[in-house]
Amino acid sequence: MGFWKKLFGNETEKVDYYREGVELLAVGKYHEALTSLRLALRESPQDTAVLQQIAIAYTRIGMTDEAVKTYRSVLATQPRAAGAHYGLAFLLLRQGRTDEAGEHLRAFLAEPPEGPEARRHVAHAKETLEELTREAMPDVES
């Protein structure tokens, strides 16, 4: 881990805490990832990419209120951040706040990310929004 390298290793070697945090998230070491990502944030305060990864780590360890706050802080500085809209939408759904979740899903789908991994998220967002729309419409009997 970069923290230990910096503590005991060569001090001139620059540690990429962001990359380290993302790698730790990928292998399920969420608390360790959070530590690295917080160190990355110290080096680059208000970096929205770092903040979004922190929100993901919070979500994975069950700190959903902190994740919501973090996603909202991203959107306060970067209102079109697709990842923040996506993550926040699904946290709000868990809280039963379907109207607000729908707004964030629409914002995500207005400018969706591209790429193979993104396609899966876009499809999930579309399906979820369609389901929310169906649930919001009253049943019409013939």
C-alpha cells in the first residue's frame, strides 16, 4: 500500500493514492480504499473523480448517508457529473425517494457516459426509470 511505502520507503517516490484507492475498491478492500482516496483528496481538494470514488466506498461499507452527501457535493460543483447522478439515484431509491431518484436518472440519461461498462449502467438506468414511470401511473381499467 502506498501509505506504507511513503512511511518506510523512498520519500521522493510519488504515490498515486487515487489509483491505489480505485484498485483497492476493485478487490473489495473498501476501508483501505477509503483511506487512500481520502489521502488523494488531501492532495487535490474538491476533485470530483476522487469524491465519486469516496461515495462508492461509503456505499459499499454501508455509510449511505455519507455517500449521499458526497454525491451531492460533487453535483454542487459539477452539476452534469453523470456518475454522481447515477449513484445518488440508486441511493435515493433505497430510501424510498422515488421522485428525486427519477430526476437523477433522467439527468444521468441526458448525458450518459460511453463505453462497454457504461452501456450496462445506461441500460440499468433506463429500465429503472421505466419501472418508476409505470409505478407512478395509475392503473387504467377498461
